[in-house]
Amino acid sequence: MTIRHLKIINKIWHDKCNRDFHCVEFVFYNNTLFERFFSNHSYIVNNLFKISINSKIYNTLYIKITHDNFNELNLTYIQSFIKPNGIDYSYLFFILSNYRKQILLDLETDLFKISLNGIEIQLYCDNNTKNTYYVSRYKMSPISSNNCVIIQSNNKKKFSTEMITIKSSTIIHTSIKTRVTKTNLFLFIGGLIVFSISILCLCLTVYLKYHKWKNNDNYNQRSSIVSSIFSTTDSLDSQKYDMSFSEQKKQDQLLKQSGQRGFYVLNNDL
């Protein structure tokens, strides 16, 4: 498909000579031109087909790429560019005529999103080998891999997806387990610290109370000793005072007696 061909198609469409065909074929030199055309001018394709009145006549679109460089092909790629609506044409032939050594083909992805009655894919591996694959929403032709075309099965993708899911779940579970273990460790260490602080505070409280009691006891003992000392001193002073008083009394009595005897002697002399 060249610029000249594109201008011709645009002229046909603008001249209202559209909807005159039941079968339309586009030939592109490479997949880049194919992608560019259908990305910008896919509306032209739909307007080229004649509205079919006879239910036995089906409009068909042929897409042929002569020099592609595909290493992998699937239904998602084809439908994302062509965007068939199932109204203007009912069948699609997608033909890769470039000889190739190997290509990976996936016919199961987006199989149930096909809006057409059927899609036929033709792959040429060499001058003598053409591989044809037909798919629709309801059936698929028997397919198998060969040296040129490797069929990609959704079973393998499903297994791979399940493995990825299992690995992801394992990683998430391990991560959660590690996080829980770390959390438990932090909680244990935190609890141990709080418990140690509580024990330390309790011991400090007991020590302060004991120290206060000890100080009070020592004070009481010292007060008792001082009181005892003062009591002993007062007793000694009292005893000394009593003894002095007794001695003074005795001396007074002796003096009195001496006076009486002197008086008596004096009387006798007289």
C-alpha cells in the first residue's frame, strides 16, 4: 500500500463510489505500513463493502503483508488494528507471504472477542509450505506446531500465570510472615523493656521506703539515747543534790547538838 494507492482509495470513497464490493483485498509491503494505515484510515475499509442483501453472500476482507518481520502473532494484535465490527464484512483473511524460519502463533488469546464469523491466517514458511489456521468464536481448526510455526497454548500461559501467582503469593506470604515476625520481636522487646522498667521502679520504691524507715529508726534510736543520757544526768544531779542536802542536814543537826551540849555544860558550870 503506497501513498498513490491511498489517494485512489480516498478518491473512491469521497466520490461516493463506496459500498460496491463484496470482497476487498489490501496488500502492504511491510507490517509498519499496515499498522499506519489501519491506525489512521480504518474507516475507509468499512465503507468499501456493499451491503449484502443475500444471506448467502458474505463480505470478506483480505489483508496481505509481503515483507513482514513478525516473530510472534496473535489475535489481539490483529483485532487491535483492524477493529472489525462484524457488520461491514463477516470474514477476514490475514496472510503473511514472507518466507520465514519460525514464528510463534497464539490463536487462543481474545478468541471469544472475535466479532466476525471467522478469521483465517495463512503463513508461508517457504515456496512449498503454507500453513492455514481458521478460528471463530465457536470452533477452531485442528492445529499443531511444526518446524516453522510454534503454536502458543493458553494452557502453558495458564501454567506460567499460576506459577507466577504462586511465586507472588509465596513472596507476599513470606514478606507478611517476616513483617509479623519482626513486629512480634519488637513487641516482645518492648514488653521486656517495660517489664524491666516496672521492676526497677518497684525496687527503687522499696529501697526508698526502706531507706526512709531506716533513717527514721536511726533518728528514734538517737533520740532515745540522748533522752537516756539527759535522764541519767538529771538523776545524777538529783542524787547529788539529795546527798548534799542530806549532808547539810546532818551538819546542821550536829551543830545543833553541839550547841545544846555546850549550853548544857555551861548551865552545869553555873
